[in-house]
Amino acid sequence: MDRQITSALVVRAGFQERNTVRDFVLDPQEALGLLTLASDGHSFYREFQLTGRYKVKRGTLNASYVRSRAFGNLSDFNQFFGNNPVAVINPAEQGRLPFDAPNRFLAWGEWDAPFKFKVLPVLDVHTGFPYSLIDQTREFVGPEESERFPRFASLDLQVTRPITIPIRSERLKARVGFSVFNLLNRFNPRDVQSDIDSDRFGAMFNGVGRTWRGKFILEF
């Protein structure tokens, strides 16, 4: 007997914009030996998002593509006097913000597998974040945030199965399983040697390799 499988595809599109005005910006005046603080900073983030959802009997697949731009002042007050202050204060400029990633594709799903297992894969691919070139005196070389890290790509996976835990007269429901980050063990660097005077200029560091975690989730 043929099994009938029903499916449905839903596609949505949207646009959003966020603006920040009157942000505090630092600007060193070398000729006067002063560090000025003004509230004339501004920045914006804009994105167009296209999302889709495809549902079948045993699972659901979701996907989204985002085209975005993040642009604004690069010498905001918190950058130099926040929790992780930058040591050298350079003249105020505008450019790509540190989280600017013009293209991002994200796909995730949920499937019911045999033996009551539930499989949840996630694929994340986006443009590398920007960074600046400096010299040995820590002065910027060229426009700030003009370079980019390599494209980020990671396939993550989570597999769980329901269980029951008898406790006296009750039976608690839980899920056990595992999750793995960066299943394909792709090198996605988070730091770079951006000093053009360094022997290791351009070297990439601090990538997170394949990482396994056990899962135990109580359900109420």
C-alpha cells in the first residue's frame, strides 16, 4: 500500500532597519593634545530577509537568506571605556561595524527518526566579519574594517531520544542525546594577525574545531 505524504511550502519576505543617533564618539585632537567627546555619532543596520518552511510528515526544514549592511561610527565611547577597552584611540571614522556580514544563509530542521530519535541539524554560512590593518605603532593602515575574515561555515547537529525516569510514584519525562558543533571540523578563525610589520601578518588563529556535548533535558 502506498503511503500518502503531505507537504507544504511557506515563503515569507521582510525588511527591517535600526538606527542609532546621538551616540557618544571619541576623537583625539593631536594638535591640541586633547581627547574630545561628542554625541553626534550615528549608525544603522538594514536587512532584507527571505525565509522558507517546508513541512513533510516526519519533519520540517527551515531556511533563510539575509542580505544586510551595518555601518556607523567606529570610535564609540564603549569601545575604549567598556569591559574590553581598545588600547589605542585613533581619529574618529565611519565604516563597517564589527558585526557586518552582508550575506547569511541559515538552514535548520527537525526530523523524527526510527527508535524515537529526533534529529535537529543546523547549517550556518555567512560572510566573514571585518577587521582593520595596523602597523607596529598600532596606527590604522588604510580604511578601518576594510578587510574580512574568510567565509564562516558550520554544520551543527543534535540528536535526542525521550526517556522516563521512575521516582517513587511518579515518572519524570526527559530527553537524552548529544550535540556536535562544527561537525565537518571546518577551520573558522576568530582572530588574525593584522599587523603588517609582523612576520606572521595575515595568519589566522583561534578556530573552534569539532566539539561534542552530551544532552540531558527534563521535560515538564
